[in-house]
Amino acid sequence: MERTTENRPQLSGVQRLEKIGRTIIYFAGQWSSKDLPQDPLSYCAFDVVLLADESLAALQNEQLDGLLAWVRAGGSVCIVPDAPMKPRQLQFLRKLFEHGADNTANLSLDTEGRLQVVSDESDPILMSHCGLGRAVLLPNVEDLSSRLGKEDLG
């Protein structure tokens, strides 16, 4: 354990972030997408899984099934679809968002495999309860912080 300047114990590897008047303490673990577990129980140590930097496009069926089972059992996943994907990833997204707040949005792939979200809103943020868990699909935009307010972050 390390001591902070305020003489409070701090665990090694733990990060502190001051945002919107609150202190968030977190530990971020990173896996290469090829090493993402297939077993849903492997995710239980985490509060949320973030799929960004082309990771969704690299996942195989067994990994997608394990992640979906974990979300349905109470896990949370946040997805930034930033690379062309295959139909298996599209089916995964459709399962996650079939009961979402904006279930009128239609998910499809263009000819290059990029995700198309057809909605009344341009670049919508999709949120869904999937079983006991939650899923968020963030649009792939230049400056995401300009799109997310306190309500969206909550």
C-alpha cells in the first residue's frame, strides 16, 4: 500500500479520478481481444467491460457468448463500434439491445461491415437492460465528451 499526500492508504495500481464533484476509485484491467475470456465467470471481478479500439470486431463466437451470458446475469458492457465487423458481432449487438429503451433503432451493417444505427436521432446512444445487466452502445464520434452529459453518464 502507498500513502497519498492526504495520508490515506492507496492500493498499488488503483487510480483516482475527480469528476463532476465526485471521487471515482478504479482499477482498469486490460486484455487483448484475442485473450478475452469465454467463461462468463471470468468477468465477475469487473463492474463494466469496455469494448473499444476494434475489440468487438475481433471477438469470436465463444467469447461473444460468454460476454452475453455475463451481461444477462448482471454485468455491464459499454461498446464503441469503431471497426468493420462480421454478422456474428451484429447478432451479439441485436441480442444486447433487443429490449432497449430505444428498441425502434435498427442495427445493420453496410457493405464494408461498419455498424449502421437507423434511428430518429443522429448518432444515438443506445441503452438497454439485458437480463439483469446493462448495455450501452456509444456512437463512434470525434469528441464523445461533448455528447455525454451528466444524465448519460448516470
